[in-house]
Amino acid sequence: MSQPQSSGEISPYPDVKMMYLIRRKADTSREELVAHWFANHMPLVIEGQKKQAEKRKLHAKKYIATLFDADKEGKHAWDGVAQLWWERALPMPEEPHGTTPTDTFQQKAEPYSPWATTEYVVMEGTDRLPIEPLKLNDPFPCTRSGFFKVTFLVSTQKGADHAAFFHHWLTVHMPNVRNVMNEVGGFRYAISHSIDPAAAPYAGMAELYFPNAEGWRQYAKTIKADGMEKWVDNASTHLLYAQTEMIGIPG
């Protein structure tokens, strides 16, 4: 994983982090979507990537899915996001995945497309996010909880200079967030920048992990503006909470 450099800068993770934002269809319940995601879709993805690896073909090295909580009104902007790490960015498919469903999960989810990003891991926190393979069933997929995760899906204003925005994010905003995270007990912080912001659903993603919701509340009270607002479109940016992740390929 990336490590902060002596200058205070941070190096990107060498693999491409592909995102798949998931939203269920209108006639599908949240519980139904999650059940088919975990029980039917994830095992197929795991097996498919295993076969690709055995053939020494391009394959995902790591696969984690986050389940987002509902907002105060009980609604989900997104139900979750699957994240898979590859040696290089995958091409955009001719049509979104699930347009013609190949499993029950895809029957229940709206069609989805990959989103390629470059990841910067600012705070590792791996000791606070253990992976415990299942013992009474197949080891993976498994789940983990015991944290409070805050995900920012960041949109930029029309015509934004993304090079300047990303530079500010890594050199000004990142140290600001990291300092506050350390102050309030946050333990993991990762940034993902879109490789092609013009074609991506969001310019980037930030993932902040706390022991509990109180840590996030203290963070929100403590963090000070640092200029990010110059580029960010708040109306299109989403703030999502999560307390459960599903692990398909531990990496």
C-alpha cells in the first residue's frame, strides 16, 4: 500500500481501483439486493477471477464491497459500491453490466458500469479492519463490521480544473483531514481520484473510517475549510455512511 513520503506527499497505489456503484431496482427491497449480492453474485466473481489468475490472465487482485446505510429519510442514493483492484484500467463495456442479467443479483440491480480511479492510502488502519474467513462455509465471501465508515462521492463544478483540484486535494486537503483524523481517533483514510473525470460519475472518492459514529461527529465539528469548496459541487456530492463491508478477495 502507499505510504506518506518525507515531504508530506503520498504516492499512488500501483494498481487501478475500479468502482462499481450499485443501486437496486425500484421493485427490489434492500434486503433482497444484499442477499443476492452476497450469496449469488460475489461467489461467481470470486470463482471467475480465480480461473483468470490460474490462466495467468488479467484478473482482480482484491475485491471489497461496501453496503451504504439509508439516509435520515430511509432512502439510499446508492445501495453500495464494489471495488476491485486490477493491474490496469478496464475498458468501458459496450453496454452497462446487467443490461442482460447473467445472475439473480443483476436481475435485482440497475445496470452498472465501471469507474476507474487511482488510489492514495493515507492512513492504513489494517489492524483495525481484520479479515476473518468463514470456517463453517466457503472462506469467501465473508463480512466485517465494528467500524463507522464515511464515504464522500465528490462532484466538481462545471468547467473545474481537475489537475488543480487533485493537486489541492493531495497537498492541502489531505494533510488537513489526516491531522483531524488523528486528533479524533479515525484510523483509516483513502482517496481515489478518477482517471478520466470527464467520463466518470464522480471526480473522486474519500473513505474515512472511525471506531464509531461519535468519532465522525467529532471530526465534523473539528475540520476546518481549506479551499476544497472552490472546486466541489456540493449539490451533486454525496455523503454516505456504512457499517458493513463484504470481502470477496482479500488481496
